[in-house]
Amino acid sequence: MLKKPIGIGIENFKEIIDRSCYFVDKTLMIKDLLDYRTKVGLFTRPRRFGKTLTLSMIRTFFEMELDDDGNVIDNRHYFDGMKIMEAGDEYLQHMERYPVISMSLKSARQPNFQMAYESLVDEIIKEYIRHKYILDSGCLTEEYHERYYAIMNRKAKQITYAKALAFLSECLKKYHKANVIVLLDEYDVPLENAFFKGFYTEMVDFIRSLFESALKTNDCLQTAVVTGCLRISRESIFTGLNNLDIYSVLSSNFAEHFGFIQSEVEDMLRYYGFPEKIQEAKNWYDGYLFGTKNVYNPWSVINYVREAASNPNALPRPYWSNTSSNNIIRELVEKADDLAKDELEELIAGGTIEKPIHEDITYGEIHDKQENLWNFLFFTGYLKAVSQRLERNKIYLTMTLPNIEVKYVYENKIQEWFDHQIKCVDFSELYRALLGQDANKVQDLLRQQLRKTISYNDNRETFYHGFLLGLLSGLHEYRIRSNQESGNGRPDLLLLPLDETRPVVIMELKHVDKFNQMENGCAEALEQIERQDYAAAPLDEGYENILKYGICFCKKSCLVKTGCTVP
């Protein structure tokens, strides 16, 4: 049987159905919206968790859509066989009943305010053009006509565009004789971008005016759904908006409507013939907790399944980590103090941290306190709540990493940070001590660097091996061989000079759990160099001066010992 295609990157509900793509039915969110009688709902979820597709689905259900000539477009067939169609007439009576304003703010990711503002104006103009059928209806006065044309033809002032959604709502109500549904996607993208690009205050002022007129003082509003990754505090954006319902990852309501739950992932894998991959998918892409619902990353799951459909032997990959610059993680790693470094190491080792959590936060507060950054990481999907407690009216969350995929993001960013740090430091003193067989100096310099770095590997020896490789990367007069055969085994590191008169360096590394075991670790490393005859290969090549190092690591410390020099 020919399987349905998987619509990677398709965020338009109609297109998903028209192409007969596999669709995880989330239409009961429409029922919940009507049941909760939400006036203005803010839904915050991590990126790539289906927010845009969900808004497209909501629009298709509710909108009385007209073409350019004012003819009604029937969209009911898009919901054939969907769960919402079995919900009852009390819900279906709202189908195709309302005018809808739908706008995405993600195009405002621009290098300066003017370009970001112009991009938002473009999105506003698109909605005006989409609804231009009302201009020939006779329901608008001449003054309304002129204002509509000015906005649509990019001839209006900034203040007019700041109030353009409210004005369009008024015009649509005059035509349809019904209140308007407003859908705003990626509302926080302009704010995040503006914060990192340096024009945050200007963007906040414009977005506040746009939202207040559309969502707070709009008498023509039926309901509004706003989506984003983060909740920006009422004081900065939603000033005085007392009808705002917030559904974050901590909320139980609507929890299962973003992301895939266990049964949905299992059904998808079985449909495509991969029931044996259920546990692998769970290890990599499960682990998010929305309210009390356990949720998978939908973007990663659909990519994982599509890859398996092409190659059943394909290994899982970090699909989600490749969809963003991961600025939040970079900020944390680059600015981490000693405590934050320890906490990062604990998380990557599979442990937990506890932090006070608060949802009323702005991008401008990101550096005020270290805990603010942890808050951002939690709400954007880089941490998962394990438990919570209340103390003095403040919620404390115990958090961990959700899954293997997110762990990869941390490790990748830490490695990038470490590589950058190494390029900025002069290690010539370390190299002189190493080649001069000054074990104490080598030990001191390695300890200094260990205390500055962040370890991130389950296998500690692997981490320390990579740590040393990084530090030695600037030793340009040497060829560095890692775990290559020599004698009867594979020394951890073998440093071969381009100038044969300089010493060869053999390094064997050990890792122990307790500081009082480090002496034995060094002795074992040096004994292994002799027992395995690691000096054999360089001696065969004609090198005459060979230095041997046994190095034992324990946490952020190390002990360095040297063996006999040959000959």
C-alpha cells in the first residue's frame, strides 16, 4: 500500500490536506477554544511545535473566506473524517462563520528597526489585500475607503499601521455583520530579534501599540489566539490587557494540542512500518512535559520517520537543533559563572537543577540574574520540569534535559565555546613546559584550564582526551596522533615533531573518581606505556628523544608524572 507523504515544512493546513500528507489530528483544540470561551489566548511553546500549522487549522475552520470577487469559499471538506466533526452541532455551528485576520510576525527578524518595521507593514498589507473585496461592497464610508487604500498602498503613517489591525477588524465587521477572530503567530520573534540586534525599545513600543489596539480596545473582537516561544510580561507588551489567558508549558489546558503524545507517535511509526523504532524515538525526541502531558518534539519525529522511510537503517539525528541559532544556549555558555558551569555539567551528566520560575519576564531582563536565563531555557524547550514546589509564593522547578537531542545542543554549543576560548589563549608556556619535561608546570597550567572549562561527556576519559587535543592544537611544529597504533597498543596521544631533533611526546590518560586515587592512576598510565611498548613506532622511525607522560584526571584537577626518557 502506498503510504501518505510526510509534509516536512508545510505549515498550511489546507496544503497538508490537499497533498494528502500524513496529519496528526489536533482539531479538538477548536472544541477547547470554544469550551473555554477564550477571549485572548496566548499560547507559548518551543519553536517547531506546530504553532503555525495550528493557527492555519483554526483559521480554516472558523473563517467565512471570500475570494477577490466576494464569493464564499467552502472549506468544510478539509475537516472530513477529523475529530472535530464528531464533536456535535454546538461546535459545528461556528464553522465558516467569522471573518479572520491572520498574521505572522516572524518576517521581522531583520538587522535594524526600519527593516523590521517595514516587514511587519508588509504582513499587514497582505491581510488588507486579502480582504479587499469589502472595498466594493458599499459598506464603507469615503473616509474609511481612503484610510483602507492608504494602508494597503503603503502610504499611511506609522501610527496608522500601529492601529491597522483594529481598523481592519472594524471594516470586516461592517461587511460580515460578525465579530472578528484575530490570529497572531510568532509574536515574540520581533522582540527576540530586536533584543539581540540592539533596537528592543523601539520594537516594544510598536508591538505594544499594535496589540493594544487589536486585542485590548477592539470592540469588534470575537476571540484572538496569539502564539510564541516566550511569554513577554504584561508590563512590556500586554499592558492592561485584563482579558488575556496564558497557556504556557506549565498549563494543563490545551497541553496535548502542541507536539505529539505517545499514542500519536506509536501510530505514526506503525503506519510507516517501524514499530521497532518506538523506543529509539522516545529516547531521542520525547521528554517534554506540558502541564501533565508527556510530549514529543513533532518536528524531530516527522523528520525521523521520513528519514527511516527512505533508509530503514538511518540513525537518529538532532533535527531540532539545526532549525535555529540557539542564541539562548550560547548566551548561557558564554556568560556562565562557576556555579552555572557546575550546573551545566550536572544537567549533561543526566542530573537535575532546581530554580525559581517566573513567567513575567522580558528580553531586557535576560542578564539581570542568572536564574532569568534558566527561565528562558525552560520555556523555550531546552529544559524539562521534573517536579515543582511552592515556597513563599514562589514556584521552584526541578529541571533536567528532555532527551538525547537537546543534550546534543548543549554539548555542541559548549564545544564551540571551548574551541573559541582556545583560539584566544596563548598556550606557549604550556608547550615549553611539556617539551621541557616540567611536569609540575604542565600540571598547574592544565588545572587552570580545567577550572575554566565545562565538561560535557558521559565518558570522562573521552572528555579529557578531547580537552587535551584542543589545548595542543596550537603546537604547529608537531603532528598529533590520537589512539593510533604504536608497539602493542594505541597510546592516547602521540606527538611527533616535524624536526627530528626535538622530543617525541607520549601521553597516556586516566580518569578516577577520587582525588586520593590520582597517584595510582598516573603510575598505571606510565606502566601501560612501558608494557605496551608505545615508544616502538617512533623509535623505528628514527626518533631518539622520547618523553613519556602519565596524566590522571579527577573532576577539575589533574596529576602529571613523567617516565624515563629514551634513550
